[in-house]
Amino acid sequence: MSDSQLNASQADEARLCAIIQDTPWLMTALRDVRQLGLASWCIGAGAVRNAVWDRLHDYAQPSALSDIDVAHFDPTRLEQARDDALLAQLRAIAPGRPWEVTNQAAVHLWFGQYFGHEAAPLRSLEEAIATWPEYATAVGVTLDEADRLRVIAPHGLADLLAMRIRRNPTRVSQETYRERIARKRYQERWPGVSIELE
């Protein structure tokens, strides 16, 4: 990475962190998840996307969010009961929020049955985020005990901040991508969004 690319990357990360710090519901959600004491975790995907695109559209109220994706990585606890227990804890901490908890170390165990093609086991949270469906949503954020944000963005933040939707081909087929675009109604919800259909 050149100096100019590094500077741009750092500027993008600083911009994202400023948006998140100024988004009360997301900061509260990060503090809620932090209470679980997980070693490797983040809130990512749609929750981060919504916060950023709402801000870039100057929306006074947060747009509807179908779920708050809590991704964590624990190769020692692959059973679904573990995620169910973490979900119950979050619902006790913050009832009424649309929490969803997924151990990314266990995705390969159910991915084939759900999506129709197999997936190899993942080795880290960062590697998992790198497989998420669109580059703009392949972003996670975590919060340490000193309230410092850490951004996990294996493909960078350019698409998220430019409000650009492009398929991440790592695991998502063209068919699934098009179905997601239709279902998510990106341009209807955020008119400034551009979509690449390839």
C-alpha cells in the first residue's frame, strides 16, 4: 500500500468512526455487546451500513433495521446453543433490539444447507467479514473497554462511504446478489446509492 493509499484508508476509517461515535443507538449497541466479554466480536453489515448511509443522507431518524448483526469468532464453541445463550443475554441486556448472533467459526456447518453450496471453515473474524455479500457491508466495528472503536474492513471502506453496492464474489452468486438487491431496496431507502449489477 502506497503512502497516499494508506492516508486515504486512515481518513476513511476516521470518517467512519466519527459517524459511529455520533450515532447514539449504535454506540449503545456496541456497549451492550461488549458486556458479553467475547474475545473476538463486532457489530457489522447492515447495522453499520444503515448508520453511515442515514448520516450521508442527513436523515433525522434512523432508518428501519431488520437486525443488529453480532458476529463473533470462537472455534472452541461451535454449537448453536452457545449463540442462543448469547442472544438471550443480549435480549436481557437490551430488550426490544433486533439482535442476531452468529459464531463465524461455525458458518461452514450450516452454510451449504442454507445457501446450496459448501463453504470452507473460516480462520478468523477478519476472514469471515471478508466473505460477506457486498463490499459495502463487509465491515465490522468493535469497541474496547476504553470506548475506542476498531474497524474491521478487509476490502476497505471506499464502497461504504461512496454508497456503492458491488457484489463480493467470494461466496455470493449473481443470483443471490440480485435477490438481495431486490429485497433490500437500497435505492428506494437511500436515493444516493449506486448499484453495480455486473
